[in-house]
Amino acid sequence: MDHSMSPAMLRGVPEFRYLNADNVARYRAVMRYFYQEYQRLRYWLRVEEVFEGVKQWGVLEGYTVEQCQADLEQLKEWRNLASRHDGGRAQTVEEYMRKKSQYVLTPYSIEIERMLETLETIKGYGGSLETTYLDTIAECLVAVRASGGLFQEGEASVCWEKLYQAFKTMHENAADFIASMHSIQAEQMMATEAFLLMKDKLTDYLQHFIKGLQKKAYQIEGHLQKISPTVAETFMEHVVADEMRKPRLEDSFSSEEMAISLRQGWQNLRKWFLGEGSEQSELVLLERATKETIAKVVRCALRLQERKRAGISRKKELEYLAQWFDRLTSLDDAHCLAAYAFGLFPSRHLQGEDERTTDLADISMWNEVPKIRPVRSRSRKRLSRSETEPVRQSENRKKAARAVIEQQLQEEREFVHRMARKKRVRISELGVVDAKTRLRLLHWIGRCMGNVSCSFVTAEGIKVRLQLAQSGEMTTLLCEDGKLDMPDYTLWFDVPYKEETVHG
């Protein structure tokens, strides 16, 4: 996760040349044999051993020992192999005349072959959404807090490796899984009937991850915020000391370079969970992406179900139900029949603006204002010229709608400026408010609660901050149309410009 760049990272990589050379099949076979022997803990190999091993596969016709010798030398020139003199005795004249060397894979080549072996088994993005990594991260952070960054010899490096490996694995697996849900293969699979069988299982899996994320990740945020820079620096120093005590035969990082790398890793961890400045954290983005994936799964499932029901005619059933309604003599009986017939299924394709006159939840649908909308014929028959409908003029309606919206925006601006002049608003001190004020306050509280910093900035540039109620203190918000029991929140308003601008 280190995004820094140095000139050394931009050098050419000759170790990759054997993957696209003219004799790529020979080089790949030799390198794969070396890698398999490396996994068997056999490192230094002679020419004859490599030749016999590659020959047994039967993938190279007419392959000779001389060609194998030339391939090994070429791979050595590309830094894929290193060699040393073979001090063993020659068994034949050919071995005596031939240059005797033993070859071993270089670290770069080991990683290249390991990558190729992994790529050969990849069938998609893979990945998973597991909350167990969050438990491991929280456990390690608790240990750092409890010890104040002071660990016994060898324990700090173990804690850091466990912490950062869990963090890295969780991030990579989650990113891969979300990417797989937006791949072409996933889109094609979601369009098949088989997707309906796994829809519930997939949705439960995503919802389980969301619950675990909301429960554990915010605990981790609290631990990170309570670990002071001094404790974190002490912990890093102990990790560096543990790493420097480990004996290494090859060139390794200096203590200063290792300390810089560890500090960058710690900063990556904090930035992922807490964000940086005004930027949203990766945690918030992952939660949002997971919720969007759940919505996508549900939409695809509904689309498939509607497609299956599209060719079914319900004419006879509806005619029978209409006759049943016609025989009823009481309106209450008609209400009961309507509840039995339509109450179990959600309405679909509802269009129109919802003009709510009250927020009461138990109001009957019959007392709502009707929404009149003309229904156009869906017949595929081509209409005659005499049936052509004229283009309706809607300019007056647009002007009226624009005037209503401008009035609403003006009211909202005046409300924001009125609240900003108070600097501080506490729910218990508001008194009796109207319905619009209540809805705006609840909307602001919801926006603040949905942000990690418990704040947001309005279109006028005014920052609204939410202060949580002390020790869960509750209050009652008195409204013109009822009472609302809620925590006694406090809203603070920060104006980044002069007060006269707010009045204007």
C-alpha cells in the first residue's frame, strides 16, 4: 500500500525476458523444473539433472543436452539463474569436456514462477468478505494499547506481522470480491434462471458482512483514535529492534529504512479506517460498495422474476375478482376483500408525486389525496392517422413546478441562515416546531450520523456538526402534529465567512 516511487523502481526487468523470447517453450520448461525442485527443497541443480527432468515431461521434441546448457547460460545472463562451479567428478568424457556448473533460481525468478503458477489457476477475481480479519486487527490493537507500545523481545514483530497481514488480506479479498460482483461473468450469471437459486444465500452473505463490518470496524476506529502517536512510535521502535535482531545472510533494509516502511504501513492502516482530512475512509467506501452490491442483486432477482411472469395472463382471475367485488353490498366488506386480495403483494409501477399532508403512520389510504395520471394504451397495433395524438403543451406546468421548487429552496436557505446565526441549537431548547422544521432537523441529523466525522457542509458552505447526547440523555421534540422522543442532540454551525454574508 506504499504509493511512493523511486528511480530504482523504474528500471528494466530482464528477468521477464524468458516469458516472450523466441524459445519461450524451452525456457518456461527449464524454469518450471527449477521451481518444482525448489519446492522440494532442492536448490542447486546440474545440467544433466535439468535435462533429464525436462525430457521426462515429453513436451520438447529433439531437445538435447547442448541446448539445455545454452538455455541455462542464457537464463543466467537474464539474471533468472545464478551458477557456481561443480566440483564433483566427471562420469563420462562428455561431462569432462563440458563446462561443469550448478545453477540455482534467483529470488526474482522464484516470485515470477510463483506468480505464473497462481495465474494458471485463476478463473475470476475470487476474494471473499470475511469479518474474522477484523477480529484479528482489533485484538492486536488492544494489545498495543494495553502495553503502551512496550513489548517483550520478539513479541512486537509478531504482533505487527499478525496485524498488518490481517489488514492486507482483508483489504485485498474484499476488493477482489466486490470487483467480481461487477465483472462480465457476474453480469451474465445474474441474467440466468440459476441466479434465483443462490440469490438469498448471496444476499445473506453480504448482509452478514455489513453487520460484522459495522460492529467490528467502528471498534477498530476507537482503538486507533486512542493510540497516541507516542505509543505508536514506541511500538514501531520495538518492531524495528526485533527485526534487526534476526540474522540475515543477504542484503537487508537498514533500521532507518525499516522504520520508514513501518510508519508508512501504520499510516495506511489509520487512513483505511479513519480517512485523512476531508477524504472519506476506505471503510466507508467498502460499506457503501457492499450495500450497492446488495441492491444490485435484489434488482437482478426482481428483473428475472418479472420476466418469468411477463407472459402470464391474469384476465380470468381479475374478471372473477371484479365480479366478487360487484356482489358486495358493504364498503367494509370491500375493504376486507381488497386487503386479502392485494395486501400480500407490493404495488408496482407507481408513478406520481407523493404529496403527504401528514406524517401519521396509521392514516388510511382512502384519506390520502388521489394522484390522477392518464394511462396510455400498450397495444402493439399501429394507430391510424386519425388517431394521432397532438403534442401537449406543458410550459405553464413547468413554470408552476419551477416556482414551487424555487420557493422551497428559498425557504430552506432562510432556515439554514436562521440556524447559522444561532451558532448552536439543542433539541431540548427548541420549543414547539412545525413539521417542515422537524423534517429538516432529522434530515441533518441523519446526514451527520452517516458520516464518520459527524458533520457535513450545506450548499451555502455552512458546516453542520452533530454533538451526541451526553450519556444517552433523551428529550421530547414538540411538534405541531405530535411529539417525538429522541436523544438530546446538539447541532453546531460553523460559518466560514462573515456574518453579514449569512444575513444576506
